[in-house]
Amino acid sequence: MLGRSVVIGQYVPLDSPIHRLDPRVKILFVGITIVGLFLVEQWLAFLALGVFLLVLMFQAHLPFGYVLRSLKPILFLLLFTLVLHLFFTPGHYLLEYGPIRISLEGLERGLFIIVRLCLLIVATALLTLTTSPVELTDGMEYLLNPFKRWGFPAHELAMMMTIAIRFIPTLLQEADRILKAQKARGMDFESGGLLQRARNLIPLLVPLFINSFKRAEDLAIAMESRCYRGGVGRTRLRVLTMRTGDYVFLLFSLGIVVLVKILPFPW
Amino acid sequence: MLIELRDVFFSYLSHTPFQVQALEGISLSIHRGESIGIVGRTGCGKSTLAQHLNGLLLPEAGQVLVNGIDTRTRGAASKDIRKKVGLVFQYPEDQFFEESVFKEIAFAPRNMGIEGKELEEKVQWAMEMVGLDFTGLKDKSPFELSGGQMRRVAIASILSMQPEVLVLDEPTAGLDPQGKRLILGKLQELREKHGLTLVIISHSMEDLARIVERIIIMDRGKIAFDGSIRQAFSQGDFIKQFGILPPVVSQVASLLRSRGFPVNPEVLTPAELAEEIRVKVMEKKERGSCWVEA
């Protein structure tokens, strides 16, 4: 009951020009932007790319807080990188205290990397916040299709992802149910030392695994009875079609990245 | 009074746009030795109500008292409440994780800190209560049993705490007719011989007619009817609006009445109906007259 309306992933179902873009275009856009972010070396170039992403974010009607929230998981990584660069880059020292030295170059490098990582996350968040998981896997399958020639299992990979995403809420619901059932048998998940707590997971995980295996078997039978036999000759319910807007967006973002790279920024 | 609910409100995913109101002002009391059926459409709040009885879910407003203790009391009291009110979930065999039937049933009392000889006694008692052979089955894997046996192991795994109230969510779902009869019979026995209080959620009115005396009909988070099962089932038209069809026996009784054969509408079991018809036919023979009423 709890799992029935759990929002999967980060997708924010809104209607905006960015939401309506072809998922393939959005995936390519993220790729292009990431390459761009690693190529540019000037602060102004970062600023330009930052403004570009910000504009897209507003176009997508995304609240600023949502995008910021996606930065939270890497907060530690950011701090760690900054500290590492601060202390271990030689150059003109701003501060010296025994073995601890902070250099101007370190500060600059550190901030540089942080900005780069942040923009990277914002770019990917733009994709995951505006594209439903189903669209995302669909887009990936299309993009990976050319690699089939060399034996790359594009369809199988996409199907696996779709199934995994489909069963996240089911699994959550199941875990909730088993947790409650074991609590009803006097299980105490909250107290005890670390070892005890780890051991406490057994009554939760074992039934969860057993039921998942059973469900996988049922699913296999259900798929076979609907004549599923892999990706060969399979047609789709939602056919992805590129519209003019999609091409325009793709060329536009490519143009921006190239422009930012070749423009001679003073710093 | 064993369990008392006072104006209980509960909703899922509260404070989000997806909020679902599950219970809306539920008040009821459960007395020692009663057997109660809870019925209603899927999603009417039955299972949510059941989880309030042992404190797995806590009311957002209102109170649930078990033996006078609020389920919101933290610490040892909450464990005690779970021990007193045993809750058997739907498809309880899904929660198995141990390698032997013994360990599976011993899980709950072990969590209560019971070990050794006493533990073995409790497990043996619980298995006997549900009609499982202790020596023959205790070392078997719970996963190699039949569906009916698994269900009984699951019920035993709650009984081993020796609860005062047993709450069961669809105890006979997915079992064959024989397995059903056996479990209902054992539940009946537990109540009659050991004074266990029963609360049974079910969609099978036939099952409830066999072992339950009081019935609570729920509708969209509220109690629509709370009273004797005979009374409820004799009012087919009233309970139909809550998605409940009385058992065949009650339907036959009311059909007979509507065609002028004055049987008692409150019969529940085939045996009762048969007896009622026999008595009425005999009466007619004695009087030698027609029974059509004015």
C-alpha cells in the first residue's frame, strides 16, 4: 500500500518544451555538455555553460530546489576534492601553518573542479528530472542499436532496465509488508549493536529474495505466453520520432558548446 | 475490554499530494473471547485497521488501547502489545526465512527472550494447536510443505507467542477447500477451548458464517455496520451497498421467505437451514394447512 505512489527516480512529471524533447536528443545533449565541460578551461566559459544550463532549467519549469537537491549526494566528494587541491598544490602560498600550506593555485584548481562537477550534475539532472524512466530506456535502446552489429545486447539491456524500474515499487511494497510481518513476530529492527542490526536483516532479505525469484519465474512465463522472444522483429507502442524542434535543439546545444570552446575568453 | 479504538484517523503518504485517507474516525471495542469478522471492499481500510490493533501502525488522531495501554507508548510496552495481539498477515508464508519449521515457529518467542525447554514447549503447543505433527515436521524446511501446511506453520509462528487476540488477514486465501476447512476448524477450537479472541478479515462470507459471531462492515474508512453476523446477513439488500453478498444459505433463506415460506432469515449454516425447513414442513403437516402468510 505504501509503495503504490512512490515516485521512481527523480522524474518530475511536468509539461514543458524540455520534457517534450525526444529522449535521444536529451541523452546526446548530456553527452555533448559533459564533453564540453571537460574541454573548456576558462572561468568565463564555465559561466557561459552555466547560464545555458540555467536557462534550460527554467524552460523545463523545474524548481531551483530540485536541481540543487541532486547536488546533495556529491557534497562530500566536492568538499574532499577542494581540500585535496587546497593542500597539495604547490605554488604561491596564501597561508602557511607548519606542514599545512594553502596555495592560490590550489584554491583556483579546487574551485575549478567543483564548478565543473556541479555543472556536470546539473546537466544530468536536466535529463533525469525531465525524462521518465521508460523514455530514458527507450532512448538508450535506440542509441545503442547501431552497436548490435558487434553483438552488443542493446535490446536485452534496455529490457532489463525497464523490468528493474518496473519492479522497484513492487519490491518496496513487499519489503514494507515483510518488515511489518516480522515486527508482528516481535522482531526489533531498531535496537542492538552493529552486528545485531546486520543480523536483523536476514529475516527481511531472505523472504525478499525468495519472493523475487518466484516473481521472476512468473514474469518469464507471462512474457513467454505473450510470445516474447527477444528484440528481433519486435515493434513498439511508442515510436520515437525526431521532430524539427529536436534537431534544432541538438544543433543549438552543439553550437553553444563548440562556440564556448573556441571563443578566446580572456580568463 | 481488551482492545478499544477511539475515533481513529489514519492516512497513507500524508502531507504529500498523494495522500490517501484510510481510516476516518473508527471507534470500536473488542472484548475477551469474541470472534469478529471484518469485511468490506478492497481498499476500504480493513488491513490498515488490523495493523492498528497491534501498534504496527499508529493513529494520526484518536487512540488505540490494548488492555488499557496506548499503542503509542514506546519501549517494552509496545513489544508487549505485539505479543498480546498476534497479527497474521495475508499470505503469511511469504515471510518464512528459517531452515526448519521449528526455527520458523520459534522466531517470535525467541524475540521475546524465551529459550531452551520453555521455547520447545511453546513451539510444540503452537504446532499442536494448528494440527501439525511436532516430531514429524519440526526439522523439515518450511518451504517443502504443502500450501495448507505452510499456512498453518505461519499461524503457529504467531501462536507461539501465546497471544490473547489473534488477528488474521485473509487466513484462507489461496487454499484448497480441505485446507480451508482445517484452518477454520482449528481457529474455532482455539477460541472455544483456549479462550482466544479472534478478529478475522475475509472476503469469504461462508468462512465467516462458520466461525464468527460479530461482523464489522467497513466502507471507505468508516464503519458502516457493527453487529451480529446473523442480523447482517439477513439484510441482504442493506449489505449489498457495501459490496457484500450474504452467503448462499442466507440468500436461499431470504428467497424462500420472499416466496412465502416463512423460514427464519437469520440462519447461517446449511445445517441450520435444513433444520429450519424440516421444522417448518413438519409444522405444516401437523396443522394440515397452508403456510402462506397474509
